Amino acid sequence: MLKKSLFGLAVVLAVVIGLGAAIVLPWVALAGLAVLLALWIGLTRLGRQTGSITVSGISTLPQRWGGASVVVVGIAGVVGVLVALLAMATGYEATFRATGSEQRAIVLRTGAMSETTSNLDQQSVLLIGDKPQVARDAQGRPLASPEVVVAASVTKRGSGRPGTVAIRGVGPEVWAVRPRVKIIAGRRFQPGLREIIVGKNAALEFKHTSIGSTIKINGQPWKIVGEFAHAGEHDSEFWGDVNLIGQAFHRGSSVQSVTVRLTHPQAFDAFKAALASDPRLKVQTQTTHAYYASQSKGMTHVITILATVVASIMAIGAVAGALNSMYAAVAARTREVATLRAIGFRGGVVIFSILAETVLLALAGGLIGALIAWVLFHHFTASTLGPNFSAVIFQFRITPRLIGEGLKWSIAIGFLGGLFPALRAARMPVTDGLREL
């Protein structure tokens, strides 16, 4: 009983350590372990025995292609789905992070979680722009853009169904505040006129966005005069004059936020302190980099959890497939394993050889799954609701880090799927195996 208990404990520890190493350790550490393992195989007698048995087992894969393909295909499916979903979260997060900067700050009303829940009067706008940390243009005017963000229903391309777009009213200083925003077609809107410019992603998503077209927003006609690019969330928006947008949506003279360009990135702390010390202001501020990163956090977290749950469910099936395949492989090699044990090969050598075979098959499946995900989803364009309850158009991003995560999952699945058949082969009585002769 004690021997069985100790064996069971050892199995549990092996599972925990193996899965933990496969998933938690960085690739540098895993590569170091692989190098040490290769040195052990090449320089020690026991290692050379292990290597020869592993090569012998792998050489029989063509005769067992059916079972091997079950392992490869199952793990390819897990890794493909996992990488694709994580690429969605990465692309969504990258879109928001590209929107911000350490040299720009966004000011909201105290307690507001986003622009849509904020409200600032004109006196606050003037006081914010008057702070010495705010950069000035050649005429000495503060580089501060008072802004309003509203959601409007616009017809989508293709489906013809209504979709929600964010319409941002911006001040005349916005071009200096956000110098990365570039007009790529047409021209800028003129303040005081009902003119709209559209982000390049919004132009692809919604109808009636070609230059010269007229689009109805909240029952009023607006002329499309330009298209802009920003490589961030603003690419999914419509822009117009802040005063006219506010009037069209009955906001009066109030705005929701003020975005300022600071004299330099290190001025943010002083700017924040200046706002906090002014008794006339009840506001909070963040760098736009921090603000937009926080806005994407909720959706990114949800997508990551979804990816993990879906991949875990699929991984259970992949592990079952690997177990069946490797149990069948062990059964087919019963005589071979018994003969090796009879002539002096240790059980640990057998365990390692079977685990190595399963992990190699799993890695092959992982690479195939990651390749399929990259071919189908890298730079795939999708849209979802953003923090302003409007469409955010973004691209899936499959990065080396995501592929690495997928391969770690494949190693973990391969380890778990091969461990128990390997233990069974190592513990098989030699006499029982030799009877197969």
C-alpha cells in the first residue's frame, strides 16, 4: 500500500511539475532545459540508451500514422483556436495602446470612468488650458482640444444593417494636439460648418462615407469632406466641429473631455498636481497612453478568459486522443519494451522515450495549428463594441509571443497525453511482456 501511495504521489508531482514547466517557464528557460537534455543524451551512457530507444519509436510512426494523426490534428485544433482568439485580444488591445501618448493628457470630470460619463463646463476648459505645463502654438494659444464623443446609428456596408459609430467633436487645436492624425484623402473639416471627416476603418465599415457624400446624423445632414488615418481607435470614428456636434446632440456648451499636449512627457506629474490644487476644478487626469490602455482592459480580459476556457475544453479532447493513441502504441510495442527491460534497460528510459515521442507529435500539431491561425487570421479585420458603446474596428495580431504560448500548450497536452501510457509501459512486468513472444 505504501509503495502504491508513493507511486501515486510521484505521478501527481510529475504532472504538476511537467505542466507547470511547460506553461509557466519562459522559452529561454525551456530552451536551456532542451540544451541540457541534448547534452545528457549525447554525453552519458543512460542518455544514449534513451536516445536510441526514442529514435526507434519515432521510426515506427509511419506504421502508426492513424494514431499519430489523431494526436497531431487534435492539438492543431487546440492551438489554432487558442492563437486566433488571443490574436483578437492582442489586436484589440494594440489598437487602443496605439491611440495614446505619454506627452498627451486627457482630463475628465472627477469620478468619470470614460468620456461618455464625463461633463466639463467652459470655465473648466479655459482653466485646464491655462496651466503652464500645457504646450502653446506660435501664437501662444494652448494646445488643448475640448471634445465631445457621442454614438450614432449609421448603415453598415454589406449587410445594410444599422451599426453604431463614435462621432467625436474636436476643437480647432486637435491637429497640433494629435499630430499623428493625417488626412489621407480630401481635406479637414472647417469649424462652424456641418462637415465630417471619417477614419479609414470607419470608411470601410459604414455606407455613405465617400468624400462628397451626405450622411444623416441624428436627423441632420452632414457632408463628408475627408478621410484620416491614425493607426489607433480614432480610425473607427467620425470627426467634426465640437460646437456643432454638441448642438446636434443637445449637449449645449459643455464638453466631455479636454485633451492637451504637454510641454514634455515629464510634465505630466506637475500638470496633474496643478489641476488637483486648483479649487475651481473638480477633474481627474491621465496620460492618453494610460487612459486608452485602461479602456481596453475589460474587453481584453474577457477575450483572454474565453480563449482559455475554449482551449481548455478542446484540450481535454486532445489529451483523450493522445492517451488512446499512445496506449495503442505501447500495446503494439509490448514485446519490444519487455525485451529492452529484460536486457537491462531501465524503466525511466522507457518513460522518457514515450514522452519524447508524444511531445514531438504535439509540437508538430502545435506548429500546424499556429500556421493555420496565422494564414487565416493574421491582419483579419473585425469590429466590436468599444467603451463608448460604438464600433471599434481592429485587426487580429498573431505575434511570436502568441505562437510561443500555443506551442507551450501543445507541449503540456503532449506531456499529459504521454505520461500515463509511459508509466504503464515502464511498470509492465517483464514476464507478461515476454509472453507476447
